[in-house]
Amino acid sequence: MESLTVQQLAIYPIKSCQGISLSTMALSEWGPDLDRRFMLVDPNGKFVTARQHPKMLAVRLAMQMQGLLLSAPGMSDIAISLSLLNTEQSPAAVKIWKDSVTAIQVNGELDEWFSDYLGVAVRLVFIPENSFRQVDQNFYSAQQRVSFADGFPLLITHQTSLEELNSRLEQPVTIQRFRPNIVIAGGEAWAEDRWKHLQIGQTEIELVKPCSRCVMTTIDPLKLEKAKEPLSTLSQYRRTSLGVIFGQNGVNLAPGLIQVGDPIVASC
């Protein structure tokens, strides 16, 4: 039996901006609380990410009593008040991948802040409780909502697999390149390819799809420059019919709490 534990936890409240490291993660029907509930869109409502604007990866977020504090190079700090978000705010029809989603606009001050920082016109939107975006039912047939994550509520990676990948790279990368919610320690490299179910305390997670990786992994989060790695090396031995894979997409079966250090039971 593999000895597995939770090594790291993180949420990414604004899609493509920096994550927030957690010691305890609360899971709801959305997946990790607050994860990817916010997103930038262009004037046509199409989602905007660091694929087009790597500077988004330099936007730092911190939790505070009433919401989130945002900071970025050359910009004054600005806050998002979660208590002011409600379903009566201005609705916004937005597009993420093939999905059309009803969101709400946060406020004009934040739109201006992000537009000034990126040098293009963008708006910040939030997916509210009364909006439902379905996960890909080709991989998970039940009704299951997802926020503005690419496809599923949870992304889980394996530290041992990262170490194996780094053994092939001239310059090692950190797990943050892959933007996971849960990082698992222990076990053999690539064992996650076989896992179907995780039990973490009282929390059950179904692993439903390997995560295909894109150019986002090649952006250095410090220099904000694109290169070929680690995608080039991964593509040599981790290419499947779904693409170049690293990590697993998951769905939590009920609300719960996960803590760093929790033991994990993985079933194949």
C-alpha cells in the first residue's frame, strides 16, 4: 500500500492570477471554496487568461476579513469585497471555452485596475450561486457544477511525478507551474495514472480525467517569459490521445475539509 499524504493545498480565486496557499481547504459543491470564481473577460465577454497576457501571473492575492487584496507590479493595491457580490448585480453573458455562462460584473474600479495593468480593455466577472456550468459529461456523467476552472472542480498533482520530470530537465520547475489545488506526497512517480478514487479523511474524490497541459506551463512565473519547457520534455513521454498530461482532474463527492498532512487512501 502506498503511503500518501497531502503536501500542499492552494486556490486560485481569479483565473490565471497567482494562487493562495492554504493549510486547510474547504470543499463545497463548487470544489475548493472560492477557486476560480472570478475571471477576466474582453469587451465581447470572452475569457482572458495568461496564455494571452502572462502579466496576469504576477497578480498576487491575499485573503482578508471581507474578501481579497490584490497587488501587482507598478499598481496600487485594490480589494474585492465578497460581501458586496450578489445575484442582483449587473449580469454578464460570458464565454469560457465552449461554454456560455451567466456571470455578474464585479465593479468598474476593478475593471479599470486590470485594464490599466494589462494595457487592454478587460472586465472582472464572478460566477454566482444561481449560475450553473456543467463539467464535461464525456468524463463525468452526473450533474456537477464547475466554476471558471478549465473543466473540473479539482486539479491534483503528485510531487514524486514532478521530481521524475525534473530529473529530465536542465532547469527544474516548481509544482506551481501546473497550478494544482492538491499536491500529493509519497508513492511512485506517475502512480496517479492508475488512481480512480481518493479518500482524504472524510472527503471522497473521484479522479475523472488526466489533465492535458498547455502553453501556460511554459511561462516562468517570475520572469513572465515563455520557453519550451517543461512541455517539450513532457511531450516526449507523456503524450496520450487527450494530449500531454500531468496531473488528474477530480470531483469531490460531498462538501468537506482537507488539511495539509492528511493521509490519503488511493484506489485504482
